[in-house]
Amino acid sequence: MNYSVYVGFGFHVNCYHSYRGDTCDELGFGGDIRTIRHIIHTLNLCNTEGIPVKGTWDFESAYSLEQILPQYAQDIIEEVRMRVKLYGDENILMGYNNGALSAMTEDEFMASVQWAVENDQGSGLKDIFGACERIIRPQEMMFTPSQARLYQKAGIKAVCLYYSCVSFDAFRTIIPQLTLEQAFNPLTYSYKSGSVTILPTYSHADVMDAGGLRHFVMDLHEKQEKGDIRNDVFLFVNMDADSFLWEPFPVPERMKRLPCFGGLEGLIREAL
């Protein structure tokens, strides 16, 4: 069978940071704005070259979409809205204020999920972008088994959780090792009366550990050709949108072709 390896890029947008200031500069959320603009520019550039790449965004509403971006970077909202229409970018949920969903009561949890979709302030994903997927990328990938029932009740199709080789990880160390087919495909997680689909998710660290995205993808595809993997697989790389890893490293020209030094554009071109 001719199985395929699919690659997705996810950008976790939360412009409020407890460890940084509240100013529009590099000491505050200025770095977020700069990096997100770079991500959008890179995606647009690749699309104009005919590369069919799209982004998966998970915006936090209360601080980012409701306060900071409308005041300091309305262009980001408009650009993502444009990309949704022109290039098929998708928006998935994070929670209304990027709070720890795993620590919330049932009422808090349900409100956070619902308000992330639509709210009275008009900062929900559906309010701003017209639609969103019922997939959630929780804050810091935190997950509590007892809330599988709540995700199901809230109509969540899947929860993105790191199955990562390095910190931080969401569930790799507390379950038996997954097969490659399982590790790169949606899984069903059940606990007592509830069940939810988990989408194993990866970080730049996993890409680096594999020797680069091209090597990662080729290794998976070789195993498909050998029959070790008998299915399509999906490699979802998700990282904070303010991460310096989405930007190219300031290294000597001869080193720019090395894996993971080229930022988002380098990853995209590695996957071609």
C-alpha cells in the first residue's frame, strides 16, 4: 500500500505571560507580535510560491483576541482571518483565558470552552474567524483523566497532547510505549464513564531529536514501505507562537542548511 506521511504546523498564541511584562516590547508581548508576524509572512511567502502549507492556530481569547492584539496588532487578526479564507488555515481551541483546564471545576471548564468559541465580548474563535474546529490544545498540554467525560460533554472531538521525547511531555511516561502507528494517529482514551480522542503532538525538540524534519518524515515513510507501519500517519508539530524556533537562527551561511536552523521556512522546505 502507498501510505502517506502528513505534517501539520500548530501555533499556540497567548500574549499574556506571567514571567514577562505587560508592555509592547521585548520585555513583554512585543516578541509575540514580532514572531507571529514572521510566521504569517513565511506562510504567505510559501503559498505564493505554490507550496500548499497552512497553519493551525490556537488563540487564547481574553487577553490576546480581546485586549492585546486589537490594540497593538490588529493586522495579525486580519491576516489570520484572510488566511482562513484563502489558504484554509484552521483555528482550534485553547480555552477562554488560557487557564489550566485540568484544574477547573465542571462549571469553569464548560464556560472556558464555550466562551472560547463565542462570548459576549465577541472574542471567541467563531466570533472572529467565522468557525473553529472542536479540537483543543490545553494550556501547557495539561490533562486530567477524570475530565475525559467533560471533554466529551463539551463536544470536543480531540485533545492535543505532547507525546514528546523531552520535557515537557503530557502522557508518554505514564502509558505503555505506543507503536508508531498509534504515536502518529488519533487515539481513544477512556476513563470510567468518559472517553476522548487524543491527538499525539510533537515539539521542535522531537524534530531535532530525529535529526530534522526531513529525516523524521523519511524515516516514517521508510517504515511504511517496509510494512512496519500499515497506515497513513500524521506528524503534528505544535509550539508557542512566540518561540524563537519559528524564526531562522543567526548562524553563518554555511550552517543555515542544517536541520532546525531555518525556522518555519526551513521546516516547510525540509518537508517538501
